[in-house]
Amino acid sequence: MFDIGFWELALIGMISLVVLGPKRLPEAARSAGRWVGRLRGFINNVKKDLDQQLQADELAELRKLKEELTGARKTLEDSAQSFGSTLTSDAATAGESLLDAVNSAVSSDSPEGKTDKPAAKNSLTTDSADKKTVKRKSSSRKKKSTGVSPD
């Protein structure tokens, strides 16, 4: 606070001893100590009040920020949900269009023009049946080459 060294305090003490005298010096020192104590208490109270006010302001600012973030999160969730539903409906529409296109392409290639089941499902069933046949043939070749009977 103040830059007062030992020699400055000694000089002040000697001047006050000469001016006040030995009888009133202790009383003046006590009253000066009380005033310094009151001043320090006042300064501490002001600091405490300022700190409380700053904390209250910061807390209010944090609450406001929390509300803004909560609103932004809700907006994001709503946007994501609407995007997801739009994406799902678009995918379903695209899937139906693709299935219709495959069915029309397969039905135009078939000699009769129409089948009992959708063409896409028939082609999938035929592909899996062909794979099973290929597996059976390759396994019977392996068994013949090793000398083991196919059954």
C-alpha cells in the first residue's frame, strides 16, 4: 500500500513524541490503531460485497448461457429428427421406385410377361438356388479327388 520503511516510522514516532508528549502518545496510538482497524474492516466489507456481486453476475450469465445452449440443443434434436424422418421416407420411396423398375424390367424380359411372384424376389430365390447347386458340385468334386464317396 504505502512504501514506509523503518526509518520513516522512527521519524514519525519521534515527532509525535515531541508534539504529543509522553502522556498522550499511548492514547493517540490506540485511537490511530482503532481507525486503521475500522478502515481495514470497511475495505474488507467492500471487497466482499464486490466479490458477491461479481459471483451473482457470473451466475446469472451462466444461467443465461445454459438456457441458450438448451434451446440450441432442442433445435438441433428437432432438426435431426425431421431430417431422419425425411431421409427414411425418401429411402422408402426410392426403394419402392427401384423395386418397381426391377419388376418392370424383369417382366418385360419374361416370355409370359407376368409371374405369380414379384420378379425381384424370384431372381433372388433363383440366385440362392444356383449358389447351392454350385456348392454341391464343388463339394462332390473335392470328395471324388480325395477318394471319399459323395454320400
